[in-house]
Amino acid sequence: MEPIIQVDNVSMRFNLAKEKSESLKEYFLQLVKGTLRFDEFYALKEVSLDVQPGDFYGLIGLNGSGKSTLLKVISGVYKPSSGTCRVRGTIAPLIELGAGFDMDLTARENIYLNGTVLGFSPKYIDAHFEEIVEFSELREFLDVPLKNYSSGMVARLAFAVATITKPDILIADEILAVGDFLFQEKCEKRMQALMSGGTTVILVSHSIEQIERMCNKVAWLEHGRIKMNGPTQEVCEAYKHTTREQ
Amino acid sequence: MLKLYVQDFLRYRYLLYNLISRDFKLKYRRSILGVAWSVLNPLMMCAVMFVVFAPMMGGIRGGAGSNYAVYLVIGQLLFTFFREATTMAMSSIMGNALLLRKVYIPKYIFPLQKICFAMVNCLFSFIALVIVMVVTGTPLHATIFLGIYPLLTLAVFSLGAGMILSALAVFFRDVIHLWEVFTTILMWFSAIFYDPAQQFASVPLLIAAINCNPIYQYITAFRATVLYGQLLSGAQVAICGVWALVMLALGLFVFKKTQDKFVLYM
């Protein structure tokens, strides 16, 4: 079967923040002095990964190993410095919940704003409005500006908006870490439901047991390279083993 | 390829609309007079300018003193549109850095949205223009509708400029400060409250410089249709159109060349 996501030899290079010239004066000064150099840093190096339709793929690795960068390359936020990334289908990115929210607007207004950020039409949001309110359990607070919400409440609303669609691919970056355990269970159920409807899921989590419970395949990233890639059991065992050794 | 762009745009047109309505809501939230400010603000600005400059510029074109108010208001409104639109567009990419780093959205949506928002404001401020025209008894000509042409081409011109500025501002924050200075200079060369032919008749070089200012050309074309009831000359149509297309092409080129690097510098 044709892979739904094809990451082929992708490298992602960043110029380190201290080197970026933020003013014209600095830029020209550095240019004249010949010190205009960028310290390069590879967040991803020659990563290849095929995801088949219907996979529940887990990404694991220590902090700074490139998991989030890989997700952003897949969802189109970053364009890889080299290599290609091909995606066949629609993506619902749950990379950082509530990125499209405006804290000065009410929840009701934000549902429409964030919905359109994700590319839904207002009609579609109208039709699913009840569902969003129901799922987020925020009915009494619908007309309160979001700045008065707790972070858990924002996350609930964001998750509810992002998952009304039936995307081909759902990308989730540690979003389940927020919210209380009841809501986490609810989110997991919603993700399982999407899965059974044929959605492919990519999940980043530091909770190994959550990965083991939900994923069928796992890729292990280390320093921007894929260290191991395969069935959940194998990779997770190896990961836990090495982590303990270090 | 083109089909893909169109599809992308259609998918995000609701976002464009929602962002404009957000800006609008936030601008007037908690203000008692609300939208009325869109009319009052330019009206008051122009009143101040009128009081200051009218005694000096008395007999502009045709000598009818009542025309001067309209002459000034048109210049002021169009220039304010250009300055507002480009200034807002300039920081639009930076201002949405948080969003652009998290979700894929076509990036041109942000400068485009600011131009549209400025246009909405500008249309509201035209109520002020109508008020001034009625009060001063300026005859309403049918050619008023032709004013749409310089207005739209000015919007396209501003979009091009806004795209260049927004891209540059990501890499060099200085642009934001430079632009403020530049638009102030530009304002003096836009003949908002004077008539160059009359004031600088003895300095042809200055008149030539003013003629090179596209904003002056747009304002002049708009005045011709709305204030003087003239049809646009072929030259005017060409000047407005060419400036707009050249600036838009330049804007698209710069934006497309640099947009993939935006996220790395925000």
C-alpha cells in the first residue's frame, strides 16, 4: 500500500539564535567585517520515515531530539532544508493547542476563529458547534473572554475544535499532558474513535506507557536521527533499556 | 500549480474574513462611540488641518474656498489608508509568529488581511468625506463611481508594498522604524493640503519629484473623479494600473523568495 506520509531523507537546519542579525546595521557591520557566519544546527538529519494509512505511530526520544521538528515538517510549518516530505490527505495538527486563539475574544468567537485557522468553513463549524461545546464542557463560559480561562480549559476547547473534522492524519504533540485525567481519557477515546474511522495518527509523548498502550509502531529519535524504528514492543523495550543505562 | 494556489486560498478565505472581523471587534470593544470613531477620527483630523492650512492655501483650483475642504479630506483619507495598510501589514507576519510556528497557514493571508481591514476602515471614513461634501455644497458628479478605480489600484499597490515590508520586517526589525520616517516624508510629497502646480510653479524639479510619487497619482486621480467630476485620462488609468501591478509583482516575488525562511527568524 502507498504510504500516506513519506518523509524522505529530510534534514532541517537552523541558524542559532545568537547569530541572527536583527538589524540592518548589525547585518552590514558583520557583512563588512566578514563575520557574517551562521552557526548551523541540525534539528533533523537525514530522517526517512514511511507511515502507512491506519497506522498509530508513536515518536519517542529525549528532549531536543527533534520530535516536534519532525511533526512540524510533516504538517507543513517548516520546509525541510533538504529532502522531501510528501503527505497524501488532510492533516489536523494538534501541535500546540490553542495556537490560533485570540485571548481577547470570547470562546464563542474563538471557536470560529480557530476553526477557520484549521481550514474549516463557518457552515461546517455551525453544524458541529453543539458537539464542540458538549465535548469541552464549557457551556457556561461560552461568552467569557479566553484570557479568563485556565490553561486546562483552553486546552479542552482547542482539542474539541481540532477534532470535529475527520482528518486523514491527526498529529498530536504531547497535548494530552494538559487537562485532568478524566479529560485525558476522553481525548484518548476520541483519538481511538478517529482511528477506527480510518485516520492515521502520529503521537509524540513522553509517557512510554501511553505510547505502548496506543501505538502500533514507534520511531525513536536521537540527536535528530532515527535510532530505531519498528513495532512498538521492540522499540519501547530498547528505549527503556538505554535510558536506564545512561 | 495555479489550481493548487486557488484551492488553498478558497480554503482559507473564511480565515481571512474572521481575522478581519476580529480586528474590527477588538478595535471598538469597550468604546462608547464604537464604529462612529471611524467617521469622527478623520473628520476631526481634517478639521484641524483645515483650520491650519485653509488661510494659507485659500484659492486652490478654481478659487472656490469650499472646494479646499474636500480637496484636503480626499488627500488625507487616501494617504491615511496607504499608511495604515502598509504599517499594519508590515508587522502582520511578526505579530502572528506564534501561529505561523504552530500551524500551516498560507502566509500571505496576514498582509492581505491587514490591507482588507484598512480598506474597511477607509470605506467607513468615506462617510466623513460625504458629510464634508454635503456641508460644503460640493456638487455630486456621476463620475464619483469611477473613484473606485484609483481606490482599488491603490489597495493593490499597498498590498504589494505590504508584502515586501512584512517579509523584510521578519529579517530586519529596523524596517519598522525606517518606514515610519519614510511615510512621513512621503506625506509631504503627496500634496495632501497644497496644489503643487500652484505652490511650486517656480520649482519644476520639485513638481517632477511629486509626480513620481505614486500616492500623489492615486490621490489626484481620485480627486479628478470625485471632486472635479472628470473622467480619468488614459494616462491616469495607465499610471495607476502600472504602479499597482509592478508593486504587486515585486511583492509576490520577494514574499515567495523569502517565506520559507520566515519561521526560522521569528
